[in-house]
Amino acid sequence: MSDPDHIPAAWVAVDWGTSHLRLWPMGADGVPLCRIDSDKGMSSLTADAYEQTLLALLEPYLGSDAVLDVVCCGMAGSRQGWAEAPYAAAPCPPPSFDRATRVATRDARLRVYILPGVKQAVPADVMRGEETQIAGVLANHPEFDGVICLPGTHTKWVSVKAGEITGFATFLSGELFQLVSQHSVLRHTLAPKGWDTAAFEDGCRVGAAAPARLANALFGLRAEALLDDLDPIAARARASGYLLGMEIEALRGEWQGRSVVIVGENEIAQAYATALALQGATAEVTDAEKVTLAGLSAARAKMI
Amino acid sequence: MSDPDHIPAAWVAVDWGTSHLRLWPMGADGVPLCRIDSDKGMSSLTADAYEQTLLALLEPYLGSDAVLDVVCCGMAGSRQGWAEAPYAAAPCPPPSFDRATRVATRDARLRVYILPGVKQAVPADVMRGEETQIAGVLANHPEFDGVICLPGTHTKWVSVKAGEITGFATFLSGELFQLVSQHSVLRHTLAPKGWDTAAFEDGCRVGAAAPARLANALFGLRAEALLDDLDPIAARARASGYLLGMEIEALRGEWQGRSVVIVGENEIAQAYATALALQGATAEVTDAEKVTLAGLSAARAKMI
């Protein structure tokens, strides 16, 4: 995917997250012309900076008079974003174009829509962006019945049946891991990077078997480093295993005997697959970018 | 306890922690002349700064030619402290004077001893300072048979029988709480201070019943704040409850049907007492300063 000069795009798919912005100018054939990555995420923008950000990045893809449809998902639709796109309430299908919020722009060449997130009343939970990835999974597997895991700093587990999001749960295990490894007394005990699969698997087993002992198991890594020179990479993987082992155990009722799809092909997605496999569950790992594009394309298809 | 000028002390009791230093010049009658608090904890000192720190703080209590015994417990005896006082290995009685390390000083008016900490091989764990508080509890109750909880950033639970520390476990729940409330996505959801006992108790119940869901329950506070305007003080107390509820649950085998003593009279000690009471356990809360002094005094009594 090269970066061509002044090739008007048919429309633009946008994933506007908290810290990152990703745009795909789309060709008339439904294939992206390229991908544009930017650090202009929600957290770095005020509401009036969004339009200029889009115009600057999309200049090569704007025609001189044609109107360019821009379909966004993610935090741009939050209260602190560009314009609030009120949540749909689960259980519901992943919100599509009929639930989108049209955002006013000064430049008439842009026609911007933001897809809403999904909220759940009890237990309280929210998502913005992941619902569009769910739509993407469903675009390829309309009959999917199972649970979709979207790993990240805040991992979402989404139960899907008959085309609907029936419920979901967010785990901030990834953030806990970052806090523990960077800011706690363990920061000198855990290596800043590196991986040890056997140590991770040990950690998963401990986390699943004795989740209430998390705070003790973590301190134990520090003590083991002090007394037995525990390897920092093993310590890092074990700590991660404690947290993912707990998470997988907590969700046993969701994944046991059901289809599991993990969205994302990076290391963290692989760690989730490993942790699930330890418990006897097989997950299909699918490409996050592909499902995001499929979800945004499905919404776009309802516009035209 | 006033701060008298030039009253020679009989000896000095010292609790030298990571971030704080506390000294009690003792009268000949075994009663402290006063208490001196300082921020010259281990983490702010190099090994050669300890003696000068003591001299500066103890000047009013030094005789012109007499030798002053100084008995320390805590992190001053760690590898990164003044001089390493090698750990005693549990099961063992709380280390007393016969296990102390004599530290060389340039000033002949000081005779300094550091009491060692205690280590445990499996599961790996360590303490420095708390063992002297255990000695203090035992000084008053030599026949104590039960579990002693020493709350803090890193809470210790110590099993005691027939005058020995039979085993112990450290939980860094307090540090996790600080990280979550100050550095995580929840930092705007949790009030920086304030307390709500009912919310804390709710949190304890959830943490005990579903410990594996910690990372989900924490994110739920953020979602509840977003969707239902959850009160930040209630959110703070609930988060604390999740962590303590887990901890109490993990230790059920230690405290159930046994005597429980909590060392410390501050808010955190009270929170532990509340969390235990919710599970039907009654704990005796005892003053931390008194047991520290009793432990140091018991060691001193073996010297003379």
C-alpha cells in the first residue's frame, strides 16, 4: 500500500483511539489505498482540533469538490472527544450506520460520522471501538456464537449470539501489569522486556488456582529475587501469568465449551491464547486491523 | 514525653525503616524519655551516613564518656542498609540479641547492634522489623498461638506457635491500592481520601467471593462513575475492599478458628479488623509503637 498523490478516496475508515489515530483512505473497490498512523489520539486533542487533524492527514485524498465520507469508531465519540456519540445499550447488535452521529464540519468536503460505543448497565461496563471490531468479526461470520477476546491494556471479553453483543466484561490486567512492572517495589525485580513461556505458564496456573493470593504471589517474586536470584525475565513472565491466569479463570463460564476468537496478532494476543490453551480451550487468533476495517466497511455499506 | 536537654539515656531503641527512622532514648526505668521521628530512612542514606545521622539526633542523650547502647531493627540491617544483619530462617523464634550484628562506629560513645530480619524459603518471603514487633507481642503473651497481622504498604501475616514464627506471608495489597488510586485510569474515579464503610464492606464481600475478577471489578468502578456517577469516596473504599477482601479470603486457613492480633491502631489496621469481622473473625488490635518498643526492650534485656 503506497502513499499516492491526489488519488481521491471513495471514503475514509477511521479508528480514533485515546492515544492513537489510524486512517484508511479506501478505494472504490473496497481495498484501502494506504494506512495513515498518527499520534493525534483523543487525549492530545481538544474538540475543535479534530477537523483540522483530519484535513491535514487527508489532503492527498480529497477531491476538489466531491464530498468525502469519513466513518469513525473509538474515543472520538466520547464525551471528551470530538462529539459525543451516545452509547448503545447491550444486549444489542454492534451499532452500525443507523446509530452513527453526524458531526458538523466547517469544510464542506468532509462528511463525518462517528459510530457509538456500547454500554452495559449491570455490571457497569463500556466500550468504544471494540464494538466495531465485533461488527467486523460478525461481517465474516454472521452466525458466530461464542466469546470474542480483544486484548489490550484494558482487555474486553464480549459474548456474542445471534448477531448481538449479549454482554461483556473489561479487565484492566494489562494496566495492572504495567503499574507493577514500572512503578511498584517489583520494578527492579521484573525485566523491562523479554519473555519466558514456561514461567508465564507457571504464573497462569498459580493465578488460576489461587487468585486471592495475587498480592502475596507478586511480593514473592521480590523475595525470590532477593533470596534465590530469580531471573528478571522469568519474574516478568510469571507476574504476567498471575494476572492472565486469574482473568481466564474468572471467565471460565464464558469460554468453556464455546467458540473463542482473539482479535489481534501481537504478543499479548498470543499470551491470551497460551493462557487459554493451558485450560484446554482453543482460540482462533484473528487480525485486529482486518476486523476493524471490516466493521467500518459494514457500517459504510449501510450508508449507500 | 518532653524533649529534655542533656539527659543521658540508658540505651536507645531504634526502628530504622525504608523511608522513616524512629528513635526512643530510654530511661533507666525502661520508659522512653521521648520519641524522635526522622525522614532519614534507609532509602535516603548511604552506608557511611548512618553513624552521623544517629549522632546528630542523639546528641542530647549522649553522656560525655559513657557508652550508649543502640539497638536497631528494620531495613538498616539490609544489604543496602548500614550493615547486613543476615536473616534468621523461619521456623524460628523472633531473633533476639544473640542474633544481633554489632556495627563498628568511629565514635566510641556508640555501641550499635542491628537485629536481623527473618526469611522463609518456601514460599520465598522476607521481613525486617516486623520480627521485632512479633517479639514484642510475645513478650506480653509468651504463650500466644495464632496469627499476627502487621498492616502496611506490604502487610505481613505471621503464624506464631510455641514462641516461634512458624511461617509468614507478605501481601502488597496496600501498594496495589496506591498504584491504582494514584497512577491508573481510576485515578480520577477514586477520591484521594475519605472513607465509606458500607462501600468498603461491599468491596470486601466481592473481593472474597470473586477474587479472580479483581481487574474487572476495578474497571467496573470507572464504568460506574461514567454511567452512574459513582461517588468517588465510595469508589475509593470499594477498591480498597476488593483488595482486602481477597487478602482475608486467601488467608482463611491461617485465621479461621485461631487468635488474631493486628499490630497498629491507624485506619488501615481498622480496615483489616473490619474485613476480618465481616468473615466472622474477631481480632485484637494492639498498638504498633508499644510492641516495637517491647520487642527492642526484650532484645536489650538479653544484653545485660
